[in-house]
Amino acid sequence: MYCCRTGDFNDILRKLFTMKNIRQFQIHSIRWRSTATQHAHSPHVSAGSPEALEVTNDLITAKHYSQVPGPTPWPIIGNTWRMLPIIGPYQISDLANVSYILYKQYGKIAKLGNLVGRPDLLFVYDADEIEKVYRQEGDTPFRPSMPCLVKYKSQVRGQFFGRLPGVVGVHGEAWREFRTKVQKPVLQPQTVKKYIQPIEEVSDYFIKRMQEMKNENSEMPADFDNEIHKWALECIGRVALDARLGCLNPDLPKNSEPQKIIDAAKYALRNVALLELKYPFWRYLPSTLWKKYVSNMDYFIEICMKYIDDAMLRLKNKSQSVNESELSLVERILANEPDPKTAYILALDLILVGIDTISMAVCSMLYQIATRPEEQEKIHQEILKILPNKDDKLDASKLEKMVYLKAFIKEVLRMYSTVIGNGRTLQKDMVICGYRIPKDSVSLPNNCYGEYGRIRNGL
């Protein structure tokens, strides 16, 4: 394992990020997570039971939805104008700041309603109320629909995606059926352990690239966030496509495949929020932004098909006696699913949801460890104890012993979430913060309003 000494590591990391850069990086992490809720099985409430009567009574006595506090919409254009350039006070490029402003101005609940082409957005800042939202959703949670991805999967390329278009931007039984197909190989601990060494190889190479990128002041380049995107993309490619993509190679030609993949990923990260909230007019007239989005998605599918097909050929050439545990994630899916399209779509979904969340998590961790020298030294000593030699390799047993490092990572993720909220589209009327919220409203339980307040106050 490639390992820097504490001094070198600190010199590199302390100058990587300011909190402003991290917040700007986090804006691309607007992601409605595709994992199953922890409260999927709520107890059944029968009609006429005391619980049902209590729920009914709460709905009757709750304040009307129109009374939920929030910005006053204008006639015709509603609140969409607030996100437009020049005239709008809300910068969609910093949705975390918008969330913080709404919390400070309106309190535990705020409504951003009358948005062109979108349902109302309900921002909830109360943990108990957020729990209520999650507990009532049942086995198939409905997340905000990501309209541009839904249209792409269901209309633009509906023939390709068919009846089971994946887990991202998909809801109900189609979501559950596809998830059932892939969850066993994806979620098993042995699958994770299998990729410890491949990801370590990618990361070791990235650390060496960091040493090469340092300037005379031991600082990273101004666009270092792009380098972390490349690292995340390379890691995801190794898992989802069973291949090294070459995204970390320096001086990539403009028309090379790795550079095209990087450009497509960068475009997706920086423009989905614009399509979803700032310029939703593509719903009615195809815009340049929408056409570019479709082109990028088509390219991702092309890449997924190419590498999955290569994996299929490798699988066919392997001995029939090979144990399933020896197969890669892609190979295990191909071995159990006769249609390679399942692997195509899973790979696409992993790329779409993984690049920004992984990148943001790593940025947060690097910043926090760089600004906390005492904790950094403890982590360094723990690593030296478990990996005393420079060339020692990681494995599952050694990772298990890194107790302090794992605790640090968990605390960073707890305090500095990689996404601003885990949204839900309500499937029935319910009472939130004393207001009757109608079905099909989009509830955004917020993770970051407290965090943003600490950042603004320099904490």
C-alpha cells in the first residue's frame, strides 16, 4: 500500500479545499438515493382501529396545506422565477444555501410551490416528522421522479429500457422487481471484500498522481475536484464495468474514450440540477441543454454495453467449474441473468448515482482530516500499526482493525452529509408539522441545514 508520512500527507491535504469549494462541490450531489428504506415494513392499520381513527382525526384538525409557510408565488410563473439568472434570489447551483435560507426564514417546514413542470417541494427540518414520512411509505418508496431521467428512460429510449428500467428514477413494483434481480450479488459482504484490492490499486495510482500534481507550494491545482471525479469514475468503472477505464492517465487526448467519459460525467454532474429546477422548459420544447443531456446518456449506454459485452466474453471463456464466489460482480449478474440488459442498466445506474456522492464524501473526509491534525495523527499511527511496511496490502481483516479510521469516516458522514436530503413523493395525505400535506407532494427531509449554518458561522 502506498503511504505518505504525516507531514507530507498534511501538506498535501490542508491546501486542497476550502469549505467554500466543498459546498460548491456538494451542489452536484442532489441525488434521491436508491436504497430501500430501513422502515419498509410499517405495521398494518385496519380501518376503524384506534390508530386509524387517530390518523383521521389528525387530518381533520390539521392546518390547510395553503398555510404552509414559504415564498409567495407570482401569477403564471409561480416560484420558478426565483431560480432564474439575474432576477432570481435563489442560486440553484447552491441548493444547500437555498435550504438554509428557507429554514432560517420559515422554520421547521417550508414550501417552495408553483414550480413550472414540477410538484411543490416541501422542505422538512424536524427529525421526528422526517421519521413519520419514512415509516408510512411501505415496501416500495416513491422518490422524487427526476423528470429528465424518467423521460429519457420511459420515452426517449423506452424500447431499450423496457419494463424494468433500473432503480434510479423508477418506483413501485418495477423498482422492486429490478432490485430483487441485482441485490444479492451487489449487497453481499463478500462482493465488497472482493474489490478491496482493485480499489486500492486505483487509489495508490491516484496518490502518486497527487504527488505529481503538486506545485512548488505543495498545493493541488485549482480544478482538483475534477481529479477526484476522475478517481471516482475509475473506481466505479472497475466495479460496475469490470474494467479500468484509464480516466486517471495524464494528458489524455481530447477525443480519447477516457476523456469522453470524463466529459460526459462532468456534464451530467453540472447540468442535471439546471434541467430539473432552473430550466424545465425542455418538457415542452427540446432545448440545447436537453439535447446534450440525451447525447451524454446515449454515450454512457454505449460505454456500458461495450464493457459488459467484453465481460460476457470473458465469462464464456472461463471454466464451467469456476466457483461463483470467484466471479466479479458483473460476471455474477451475467451468470444469473440470461439478458445482459440487466447488467447494462445496473452499470448505468451505478455510474449515474455514484460519481458525485463518492467524490463528495471523499472531499469531505480529506478536508476534515487535513484540518484536524490530532485526529490525523491518530489515524496515521493506527495505519502504521496495521500496515507497518510501505508495500503492505489491504485486506478485509486489516480493514476491520482500523477502528478509529472507520469511526472518523462515520462521523464525517454524519456531520457532513453527501446529499442535501433523501426525498420522498407522498403516496397519501399525511400530517407534517401540523399541516395536512396532500398526496403527490415532494417531501425533502433535509440533512444539511445545520451543517450549512455551522459553515456560515465558521464552525
